[in-house]
Amino acid sequence: MSENATFPGDKIASIEEYEAGHNTFDDGDMVRAATVGEKDINKETRIANIKHPKLLSIPQVGDIIIGTVAAVMSSMIAVSIDYINGKPTTSKVECVCSTRNLRIRNVALVNDIVKLKILNHLNGTIHAAISEPDLGILFTKCRKCGGKVVPMRDAIKCTECAWIDERKLSSDFGNSDFIKLRE
Ligand SMILES: [Zn+2]
């Protein structure tokens, strides 16, 4: 690896001097690498890029993303991003979303499909929000048997084993628009 090698989250330039280009993001202070790659600082255009064989799609603040829950921790979930503003992405960039203030057991399960809004890029991590009504789970299954679930007010009920559980559902839950997006 050359001395220009970067890892995700590495600071590559100050935003006062450079704009975030390909495969980078701006955390409000620094331009940071979004991927492993090689630094490419263009002094003429004042754009800082990371060279990478694949052009990554990095969501920007305010973007709506749809992704697959990759991990569920006690106070946050990690989501692998599949769509940014309705456009498919194969980059598999991850974001995290705090679930601390939701007061819901089982906000999401691994492999659930979730809709989130990008809040910020902080310390090399992309943070997203889930609390607005249209944000939340679009697709989930029963935690006990993996069966199909239907919404019941704020809860969900399994059509197979009748298990009742909670999720932070999106107001779009049960509407299959996101499946059309997958085509
Ligand atoms: Zn069930």
C-alpha cells in the first residue's frame, strides 16, 4: 500500500480547503474517506477524492435510504444501504441509527427492511434517524417462527403463531412500493 492509502473514516482534507469528491463525505469539519482506496487531492479543482475501483454512493444529509438491518445492538441498529432516494446502490455502505429513545422492544430484527433519513456524518460513521412516522420498518417477520406478520395498531401479530411483538413501523409498512424499487 502506498502512503496515500486510506481507510474508511480517515481524514483526508479540511472542508475549508477542499470539497468532498468521489467516495468521500464531509463531516462538517473534514473531508473523510468513505472507503479503502487511494487519496487523490486535486489542487486545481479543490476537490478531494478517493480512488477506488467502484464508485460508491454515499448518502448525503437529508437523503432517505432503504436498507437491510445488518446488526441490532441494545441502543442502535446498523443498516446496510440498498437504496438512496429510491435509487439502488450496490456499494453496501452502512449507516447506524440510534434506537435509544424509542421505548420499543425489538425495534427491528436482523434482515428487516427499514427506511431511514440521513442525519449526519460523524467521526467516520453515517448516522440516520428512524423516529418520523414514515421512517421505520417496511418489512419484518415473526421473531418466533419467521411467519408473516400483520400490523395491529403499534404492534405486529404473526399470522402463523399469533405471537404479538413490537417494531418501529414505517407508515409505509405493508405497502409494497419498496418491492417495486427492487426490480
Ligand atoms: Zn410466528
